[in-house]
Amino acid sequence: MGIMWPRLLITLLALLATTTTVRADKATCADHPLFPVHMPNYVIADCKAADFEAYDFYLPRGLKHREEGKFTYLNYKLETGKPEASGIEVVRNFENAIKKLGGTINASDPARWVNGKLVVDGKEIWFQAEKGNGRIWLRIVEKTAMVQHIVADAAAFSADLAATGHVAVEGIFFDTNKAILKPESTPALEQVAKLLKADPELKLWVVGHTDAVGKLEDNMKLAQARAEAVATALTTTHGIPAGRLKGYGSGPLAPVATNDTDEGRARNRRVELVKQP
């Protein structure tokens, strides 16, 4: 689901552009909604977008800070014959723009680059603007957990169950705070059904886990509902007898990672299979 950008973004028109310019931006590129206009006398020369990518943001003394998520890259080129903005002018423009929206500056070299972050609809958006000779490079990461497309197969599930008695099933997806399975969960469910059909004696507890955001009681109910949704889908859609499956909710009580980061919370939101004795 895309981010709903706040109306306050229109204030950037005054902060990033003071004159009207005739632009010749690359036809397949456009400004990012976080910075909907760019510096006067520059045009978009190139761009790149990826649903999930990592970028190392600059820190002082040559250090870097990595963030992952939806990635946007924009390369702005000075128009021929137009006066070039100074490095500090570019840096201050981006600093003022992000602060106006309630964001914060993480690090900067006032003559060359600046980066920082903004929280929109509960999601962190990181940016870095960098000034070079006749160029401005802008990189933006909208933090999000990666969508897991590759799921383990039935043989891997069977091996983990034999070794540890339980296995986490990657590739089962729900909307936030809901227990309705998304269509992209089908490949993972098919592999679980294959596992069960290959061993008619196997019975499983389906256990739902959540992160620790929100009230414990709500998370316990959500985990239970999600576990039952998986069990129901395996029964009604994939032909597994209901007596071989039972759903339970563990909520946030058995985390596998910290709940202090987006990445940790994403890992904790999972469905596990536990072998019944």
C-alpha cells in the first residue's frame, strides 16, 4: 500500500523553487513526492526505482548507515548556460524543506551533502541529497520489510519438523491488523499442503505470532485469528482434513528478534507449524 503524502508537502514549492523554469526532464522520470519540485536551473537527467533495495547513507569520518526499503534515485543536471547553485545552497534547501515537514537531519557536510529522515503514516523515509559539479544526486529509501517471494518447499518443512519439532513458514501474508490471507500466500500454503499429503499421519498445530506493537490482548486475538485462517485455508482450499490441524495464537510472547526495529518486528510477525505428538 502506498504512502499517503501530507498536504504540507506543497510548502516545498516555496522552499525548493523560487523561479519558473522551462524544464526538459527525462520523459520516464519524475520528482519524488517527498520533494515534488527541484532546484531551479536543473533538470532530471536520470532516475532509478526499486521495490526493495539497500543504500548506505553517509556519516562523518567516512562511516555509513544502511537502510533498506523502497528505493528511489534521481540525478539532476544543470541546464546549459544556467548559473550553478553552490553546495551550501543545495544542502540548506533540503535541510529547510525536511525540517518544515517535521523531519530531522541525520548528518551533513554543509558544502556537499545532507541526509535525514521523516516519518509519514508511521513509516520512516530516509533521504540523501548530494551536490557535485553540475549535478545533484537524490536518494530516498522508504523503509519497509522485504516481501518474501521465495518460500521453503515441503521437503524443507519436513526436515525442520523432524529436527526441531517446529518450522516458520515464510511467504504467508496478511494486511496490517487483519486475519485475511493475501493471495500471494498461495505458494506457501501449497507447500504446507504438500507436506501434509505426503505424510497422512502428520498432525500440526498452526501457531500465529505478532510483534509487540499495541495491546497484548489485541495481539493475542489477532495471532489466534491468523492461525485459524491458515488452518481453514488448508482445509477448505487444499483438502486437508480439519482434524489434522489446530490453530493457536502466541501473540508477541515468543519473539525471534527485537521489537525495537522495523526489521525485528517483521521477523516476529510469522506463522509457525508445530508437530503434534
